Amino acid sequence: MEKKDVFLKELILNINSSKLNTVKNNLVSKTFELSPHSFLLTDLSGWIGALIVKALCHELGINEHHIFKWRPENKYIQYLILNHYAPGCIPRTLSLTAILKKEDWVANIRQLVKSGYFIKATLGHGSGGTNSFDKTTDFEKILLNHKNVDSFENEKWIIQKRLNLNKEFRIHTFGKDILYGLTLRIGGDNEINVFDRPQEFIDSILKKLPYSFLEGTLIGWDVGLTARGKLYVIEANFTGFHPIFQTGFQTTGYVDNPPLGSIICALLYTYFRNKYGISITAVESTLMETFPYLEEFSYYISILNDEHIQSIFQAKGRVKVVYIYLDEKTEFHIIQLIDYMQLANFAETFYIVTNRELQEGAKEQFKGNRIIHLAEHTLFTEDQYKEVQQLDDECKKNRCRSQIMKLINEQSYIII
């Protein structure tokens, strides 16, 4: 039996026999204040979004070291694990050390590169758009500095099959759940049905992975769709305490990326609030003053409610319609949210409801073949609308929402 096979057998046995990283199950109505506690700030590799995720993990009782005892952030170990449970889900990957131990390694590597393989670091971040992960041209330097490793956990370089990708996606999961509403296309415009297959692909992998590996684990999956229509995992990014590269607590970088990071973080928080009954009741004043991000985050968690999350999950990421009511006091944050909802394919159709005076501005601001502009007076009879115009802004908005509800019938929907 080869060394790799022995290592993999022991690794899988360890994963299968491990205790679960169980989320606390007694969190009904548990609340906490978001504060800059030293245990949150220590070894934090990230910005304010990462701090929020770390605080949520702490309150949920998640062990941030659990998943990393198997070193899945190492791309070779990751390949071995994922390919064992879901064969073929990830491009064929070889250990550089294992290849160099063969007598004909020079010819072997040349043949691999010629047939479409490339050299890639096992640790670190790379850009798919710029191919900054491809280190094939640095091979001579890599060989010069290469040292044989005594364990695959310490492997620094892999040789991986190159894919001809048409599209790339980021899909987020927690445990066995696809986090619908948190799937995004990595670059490019989004087609209406473009997320269905990648999400189903990841869901099929989640079903094959053991609970001991997934329970309490937040993962950002980078998924590629090839020119031939086949899906592959490019990389899985694990939340928790990374022991080697950029040592410390890391999570999906999307929660910190401007301008939409605060929305992504708010949706993630709303998922945890809905599923586990955990809530942030206040943000410590110095944090709020230091990070404008938190004002945006607080705004979004105030308008994104459990019904929104339940609707998007029941519709597996895309409801039939989203209705957004805009008035004179509409904040810029709502405009950002509408932009995000289109990027994340929240709905087949978006209705933007405004009064007559705001119609032209709204039409200029929001365009696209999924946007329909609706004047609020068309929701009422002439006499009803005269009555509505006498109401204050909040009552007027509520009356409009009530009328919208009558239009929806039994379609899946979100109203904001």
C-alpha cells in the first residue's frame, strides 16, 4: 500500500470516528451585545465582518479549531478528503513530493504540464481571474527550495489538472445547509437560472460528507463550470482558526468586501437568528463609532427578517417576486440591497413601487429585464388613493404593502 493510501485511510478513520462539533441547542431567544472582547480580537485574521462571524461562532458554542485538526485548508489534504467522499468532484491533484520520489520524475512532470496540469501552492489565496495561483513558471525556484516532507499535512506544492472554466461561483454552506441568498457569481453578469446547478452540485457533496466533518462548519465553496458543462470544486474555504497560513480566525472574505459585505454578513446573521434563535441586541458604542460598516449591518438586520430567510430557503434561493416600496425617505442602503438581490438572483421579477413623482428617477436608477416599475396609485381605486395620500409615511407604506399582498396570490415572495 502506498504512503498516500495509508495516510488517507487513517485520516478518513479519524474523521468518521470523531465527535461532532455540535452547535448549542438551547439558544432560544439568546441575546448578546457585540463588543470588542479581547478573545474576539486576538488572532483575528480579517476585518469587522470576520469579527461578527467569530462572535456568532462563539455564542453558538462552535469550536473554531475542530475542523483544522484534519488540515482541510491544505489543498492537498482537501483534495484527498473531498475526492474520497465525492469522487471526481474536484480536479485530479498530485503531491509534488510524491512525484519527486519517482525515478522518472523529470519526464513525469514535463508530461503532466504538457497535458494540462499546473503547479499550485497548498496554502494561500489566489485569484481565478488573474491566474495568480498558477506557479508553473516558478518551477525551477520551487525545486531549488523544495524539501521532502515527512507528512502530507506539510506538503507545500501540488500539481493539479487545469480546467477550462466558463463560469465561477461562490456558494456558502453551514453544516448540511446551502445558505440560499449567499450564492454569487465570481465576475460577470448573472443569468436567471445560473445558480441552480452549482447549488445542487454542492448539495450533492454535502449529502456524502459525514456530519463529523460538516457539523458546525461554515464553508465558502468556489465552484467552476467548464466549457463542457461539468462542475468542479475549485477550492473550499473553511471558517475557524487556521493554524499555518495567516494564522488566526478566518472566514469568507465576502463578509468584508465592500460595498456589499455588510449585506452578506447581515444575511448570514439572519440565517443563524432564524435557525438557532440567537440575536445581537446592541453594538458597543466604540465599535459603532469606529466602523461605519456596523451602521449598515445594523440597518440590514433590522429589515431582513425571519420571513425573508424562510421564503428564500423554501424557494431554494429564488422567489417568484420581490416587491420593494420606495418613498422620499428611502435610504441609500435600500438601493444597495436591491443591487445585491439582483446579483444574488433573489427573484425572477423585482417590482419597484413608487409614487408618480419618483417614477422617472426610479426607472433611471433600476434597470434590467427583471425590473418592473409600479406606480403606487395603480394599487388603489381613485377614492382609495385620495384617502391613502392623507396618511403619514409609515401608514401609507403599510397600506401599499397590504394591497401588494392581494396581488401575490400563492407565489413565493419577499416584500421590503
